Amino acid sequence: MSRYIARTLAVLCIGPALSFAQASKPAATVNGQTIPQAAVERALERFDESERTKARAEVLDFLIDNMLIDQYLAQQKIHVEQKEIDARLAEIKKEIEKNGQTYEKVLASLKMTEAELLEQVVNDLRWEKFALAQATDARLRALFDQHKDMFDGSMVRARHILLTPAGDAASQEAARKELLDMRRQIEAKAAAAIAKLSKDVDDVTREEERQKQLEAAFAEFARERSACPSKRDGGDLNWFPRAGHMVEPFAKAAFDLKPYQMSEPIQTQFGWHLILCTGKKAGQAVKFDDVKEEVRDIYCGRLREEIAAKLRQSAKIVIHDAK
């Protein structure tokens, strides 16, 4: 399946269907345009009941970013020809049939009209044209050369503590300082445990104990103070790659750390994070030509993330109560 078709089908499964707009409460408004609550609920049906609380905020963030990008591209006057729309629609129908479903039943299950589907197809085609025009060979090569760990299979394991302060400057600064204080306390607990060891203990054993105590203290703070559902696991995020799994500021900070080193407070769209690296796996040497498509995908993904983040700075976004 084409990666572009796959993305369109994925977006259709969680994107906002405008026919819901008058039939349900708004989940959010973005520059005056409504994302209906029903769109969020529809997306959450794909998750287990136990995961829906965690997933809700992420789904809504995805829908907001999609709407911001669609609004931005509409202003760019990117022309999409009817033959391109027809070709994409034919590919979508073929993929649906290959999965043993019918086009009409899929639309009905999504409570989506064909007009709404076509609008999504146009939005996706606009994005592809825009993104691919930016993804020149020179830019792709530069991304590969500067960030080979994104493509060579490198992995990191980390724990984190998330704070989600209000948007005002005072609250943001208070969260940053709170994480700095946690870091000091965690380091102090580990140091105190090491101080109790016998003087005869060798350096390797001391370092192993330091790591053990540091991770235990960090996990304790995560369980007590973190706003992320990972708190139940002491903030453990398991192994993840350099790109495609975490937002860029978080991923960069985690990969910059050595094992059992803590970060400075890191700000992302989700709040403020304190990160503890608990392991690293090195990748294998790769050639640009062998991973060029992956480089392009990551470049376009980062481009979309950067544009959405920039648009959020001036956008009027109102989040409505889900109840």
C-alpha cells in the first residue's frame, strides 16, 4: 500500500466528520472552525477502554494540528486537479475492497458523506504537494548526515516525569523550577544511598548501586507527581527510536543523554518533562540511498510538526469540556 494511501485511510478513521458538528458538542474550536466531540469519541473506539483517558488528549491534539495544517494549506492556493482526486479515490476504494469491505459501508460506519471524504482527500493531496516540494534531495541529505541515529536503528530507553501547568508564564516557570527541585532530591537520595556503602566496595559496584538508587528514586517521584499515564510504571516509556515515536524536543533530549543521566527540564506541547535515560542501543551503519524514502517520510513529518507548532502560537484554540 502506498504510504500516502495509508495516511489518508488513517486520518479518515480519526479525522473530524463535519456532519457530526450540529449533532454533538464541540471538542474544540480552531480559529472558529469546530472539531466535534463525536470525532474524538469515534477515534477512541479504536482503543481499549483502559487506554481512552490517556489517548483522548493525544487524539484531540492530532485533530487540532490537522485542522491547523488544512487551514494553512488552503491559504497557500495549492491547486489539486480533479484527475488527481479521482485517482486517489480509486486507490482508496481498491484498498478498502482488498480488506474485504465496501466503500459504502466504510463511509456509513464513519458517518461520513462522500463530500466529506473528498474534502479530506483534497487536504491530503495539498499536503503531499507542499511537503514533497520542500523535501529536496539536498535537504534530505542534510537531515541524514546530521541525524544518522534517526535511520540506523538506534534506540533509547527512558523514564520521565510530566508536569502540565497553566499557560501563563508564572505557572510555566514554576513547573520548570519544580522539576529542577525534583532532580536535586533524586540525586540527593542516590548519593545518600551510595554514602552508606562500605569503603571496601569497588567502583563498579558503587556505580551499579548509584544507577539502581537513581532509577528507584526517579520512579517514586514519577508515580507521585507525574501527569502522564506512564506514572503507573514509574514513568517508564520503554525503548523508542530517535524519530517517529516521541515529539522532537523530547526525543532529542533523551538521545542526548548518557545512560543514567537526567535532563534539564524540557518543554514540549504536552508540558514540562524531566527525563532519565536508562539505556541505549546503538544502530548499524546505513547508506543514504538505502533509506531515502524513510528520510523523506521523517523530513515531511518533522515539517508538519514544525508548521503546526508555529501555527499554534497565533491560533485561537478553545478546548471544550468533554462532559
